[in-house]
Amino acid sequence: DSGVTQTPKHLITATGQRVTLRCSPRSGDLSVYWYQQSLDQGLQFLIQYYNGEERAKGNILERFSAQQFPDLHSELNLSSLELGDSALYFCASSYMQDYGYTFGSGTRLTVV
Amino acid sequence: AQSVSQHNHHVILSEAASLELGCNYSYGGTVNLFWYVQYPGQHLQLLLKYFSGDPLVKGIKGFEAEFIKSKFSFNLRKPSVQWSDTAEYFCAVNGGPNTDKLIFGTGTRLQVFP
């Protein structure tokens, strides 16, 4: 157990639907990062939150959004899902000065 | 923009063989460099990291990496691999100055046969 909790572990949904992925960071970590891992694209940075505020944005589609709540957990919302959105979605957390990430176990999303 | 290249996509070794995985990055300024490992079905775990100082960094499980600034490289090495080292290995670099966002390479899949 890395200390970063992601739920659910697996998600199967249909095209056009909307899902929410949840991440609880390691205790004490203020930053949360979301990554998408697919076979052809590798690990792609989506977005970072620090202490409730958006800090950096990567290759995140407009259909995707995220937020970090006062208790520091984060949610990644994926809408109007397409087959190509099928991937592993990882959350990681870090304490700002540490520069090392702790990863969660990921959510495997399958869009059918 | 910062980028990371891992040229070895798939490496197959026998136990006790030596390992070197290549990693090159593009940013010419101050960088923080990392190697992560992902065992089958598991999350990414930090193997080692370089921030400054001695360019030869030792990590967990007998792995080490050497930072060569002139070559923009941070290659991962292990003198003698074991079957349990079978995993995917990712090199990562911070995305530029004033950011702790990490940019990952596409990964190298290592298979070690007994």
C-alpha cells in the first residue's frame, strides 16, 4: 500500500457516458497529479492540483476536468467518453519540496 | 518543452546478466531526474532520484544511475539482474524550471528469464 488510494480499481462504461475517478493523497502531501497511461501514448500528464488550486495543466481534453477538495482528495471527471479514453488513470501525490511522487494503484477504465 | 526518450522499448535478459537502460532528456537547465519501476499489475514505485551532487546515484534493489550532463543522459544500471526484476521501467524528469510536474519516458519493458 503506497498511501495513495484510488477508487474504483476497475470501471467499464459505454461511450458517451460520464465517470468520476477518485484519489486520496498520501497523508501530508499537498499536491495531486493525474496521469493517463495507454499502450500507445505511455504516461501522459493530465493535471496537477496543489492545496486545492490548479497548478499545472498538461494534455487534458476539454471533456475532462478535475478538482481538489478541502480535505485534499481529488476527483477526475471524464465525460462524453470515447473508445480511445480506455486507459489506466493514475493519481500521484507529493509534498512540494520532495519532488518525488507516490503513485496510487490506478483506475482501469474500459469504454465499450 | 521538456521531453524524455527511452530508446530501449523491450529488453530481454537472462538472470545474472548486466543491465543498462538508456534515458535522454531535452532540457538544458537544472533538472531533477527519476527512475520508476512498475511491476506487473502494480503501481509505479520510485527506484532512485537525482537532484544534485554525486552524479552516480544508488537506489533500491541494487539499481544505480549515472547523470551525465554533457550527454543529457541518466542511464539506469544493474550489474546482475534477477527474475524478480521483470517489470517496466520509466525515466522521468521535472518539466522545467519552477515546476514539480514530471515528464515520463515511454518506458522500457524488461523481461528476465531464469
